[in-house]
Amino acid sequence: MYAADEGRVSERAFSTLKILCEVEKPVKVLVVVLDTLAVYEGASRAESYDDVERNARNYAGRYLCGVKAEIVVLPGIYKLYDEKGERASFESDPRSEFLPLFTYTVFKKAVEADATSIALDVSHGMNFMPTLALRASEEAAAALAAARVERVKLRVYQSDPYPPGFRELERAGNSGEDVCRPKQSGVKPPSLHYNLILEKAFEPWDLTRYISYEKQHALRVLTDDRGCDFDGVRNLLRTWALPLLGAFRLGALPQLALLAKAAPLDELKGATKGAIGAADRAIDCWRRKRDVRGGDTLRVASRTRFAPGFLALIHARAVLEGARKLLELCEGSIPLEEAAVRFDELNSLKMLVKGSEVVSVLVDREISKLDYYIWEKQGWKFLSSEWVGYDELLRKMYGEKSCELADLLEEQESGSGKSKNDKSKFKRDFIAHAGFHTGVLELRLAGEKLEIRVKSDQWERVSEVLREVTREGEA
């Protein structure tokens, strides 16, 4: 008997699944099990990993006992021996297989279910599962907060263990014929408390904790992708995912808006009917490379693992969905060279950096400066439907030799002279001004609306800075 909320909620069951559903009233339930459960369903006859997954899912399904849930099978580690020696061997690397797969699965299912919170029950977890499941759920909650652009709560539950020396435990156990019924009726089971052991709230900005990728593997989704169709994925990471994440991490809202409008939705999230995103393609490849050899000894082992680029795809999808939601964009994208962001759109994107006081202040300062120059100082008089550089506009307003102009530009160069090759200086200035670098942006009036974009000849060095801040040790 499991009891929660000071005994006001209780359920008789052999697992905590029913009481979790009673306490949380979830819109979607995932039961995560390891593929090692397949050994209990005759997996020695397995010919493929599909067979292993099916066996593990069938075994776990017997224990749902009426709860509507989706069973997710993830790779585990296990060796089984009998009197004849080793009978089964499951090999995997939990940190680069179980962890990223758990993170992606929870995030993806939460987005699809339009969930507003995540609950994790670690009562029946063993070995590495509770630790890595918590770590993955935290990352998934941060990604969900970014995608929804709102606070997401994570609640973690665990039941009390069975009391030691419980004499009736054997008679109260599962029936051999029906695992959802006790062996003997009338046996009073122990009353175990169902505990809320952790509750955390995640803002969109919290996703930046995870945006740091090992430099040499940031553009790879699998450690070995031979034999799989990953044409364009490296370019997807280099051109779109990492710059998008870098812009988010810096609070560089002009670049974030432009990239969000132009990024290929189909590849990052599988947006259109029938489209398969890059992350799902990586999982398909990994599954094909998880070898299975049946017979007297069942052996299951992976020939590839997930690389940092896989998590970058998940993070980029979350940021992309959040940014497009704030920009009120429907499906589809536009070429980057045609993208522009309105002043009011920049203000709406500030919700994504909520949670960082430092970045919020920095962004507010730059937006306020732009607002001051254009409207209060009447810079709009020097604007037209033609694009003009931000620095050039200030020169027109204040005059080339104005001391005030020098202070406004703060030594940000447009790319001429010595500063053109001074990458460290450009990076410093770009970061310090949250992407509102006067030598990078250009402005125009579209009707009475101010529009902003990045100069076409500046995108490459801007993108390089955005990629750099996503790499370990370079931010």
C-alpha cells in the first residue's frame, strides 16, 4: 500500500506507477526500462535489436496493471551467468547512450503532449538509472522551458523501501499467473509513504547551463556514423544549430531572431508531415549499430555512441521553438539574406533571457540605446527604405569628427584597418554589446517600423563568434 499527501491519497499496487498517476494526473506517462529485461522473454533467439526491444517492452508491459503508459526501452549493462557460464552480455556507455536518449525522449514527448511540468519517479531504479535519469530530466526540463518560454517545474518522487523483516512479504507478493494480483488474498501489505524528494523550477535561460560542447566533437552526432546517411548534418550544426545556441547564450537577440526565421525547421525538428529530424535520424543509425548475436550466449553491444552534436540538436530545437513562438512565426522559413527583425520583435525575444539578471540588463541597455538614437534623437530622419549601417547612421547623426560619436561607437570598427583582423577585439566587442555591434548591424524603415539585420559581409565572422561560445573552455 502506497500513501501520499499525509495519507489522503493511497493506492494498493506492486509498483508506484498508480500512485504517481493519482498524485500528478499526468497527460503522458513514460515507463523507462533497460533492454536487459529482454533476457526474461527468451531474447536468446533475438536476431536484431528490434527483437531485443520488443522482448523487453513485452516483459515490462505485464507490470503496468491497467495504467496507460508508453514503454521506452533504453540500453543497459548486464551479464547473466548460469552453471554453463555466461548466458547474456549487454554492453553500453550510460553517459553517452542512456543519458542523451533519456534527455531527448522526455523532451520530445513533453513537447508533443504540450506538458507544462515533468515528474520523475526513481523508486524502482537500479544502478546508474536514478542518477542519470535525474540528470537527464533536469536537462529536459530546461529545454522544455526554453521551447515553451515559461517556467517548468520538475518534481522527483521516491517511495519508502519495504520494512526489513516483513514476514508477510512472500505471501503478499505477485501471483505467478497474474503479476497484478497477490499470491494470497486477505494479506495486509505494508504501508509505504510516497515521498516528494525534490522540486525544482527551470526558466528558459537555464538551458544555457548545458550549452557547452567538446570542441572536436561539436559537429558530430555519433562517434561512428559510417554507413548512415548524415549528409548535411555537419553543415546543419555548423551553420544553424551552434550559431543559434551561441546567440541565445550571449543574449544576442538580433542574430537569434534572424537565425530563428531562417533555420531549416524540417531538419531540426521534423516539422512537416513525414519529415524526419536530424536527431531522430541519429537514433535510427545508433539502433542499427547496436549489434545483437543470439544463440547459446546473447550478446548486445553498440558500435557507436552519441556525440555532443546530438545534444546540440536537442538544445537548438528547444531554442528555435521558443524563439519562433515569441516571434509568432508559423511553419516554414526564409533565406537568411532576406531575413530582418523588427524593433518590437527584439523586445518580445527578451523573454528567452529571463533568468539571467546580467544578460537581461545588457540586452535592455542595448535595446534602450537603439530606441534612444532612433526615436528620441530622431535618427529616423536619416533612415529610408534602403539599408544603412548602424555605425554609418551614428556618423550621419553626430558628424564624423564629433567626440560624442567616438564615445558612442566605443571603438567598435566596421571592419576596416587593423581591427579587421583583430578577432579577439571583435569577439570582445560583440559579446560586450550582446550582438548590437555598430559595425555589424544595418537598419532601415519599413513604413513606420524599424527593421534590423546583419550585414551580409559580416555573417561569417559573427557566426564564428557564436559557434566559439558554445565550445568547452571558449565561452
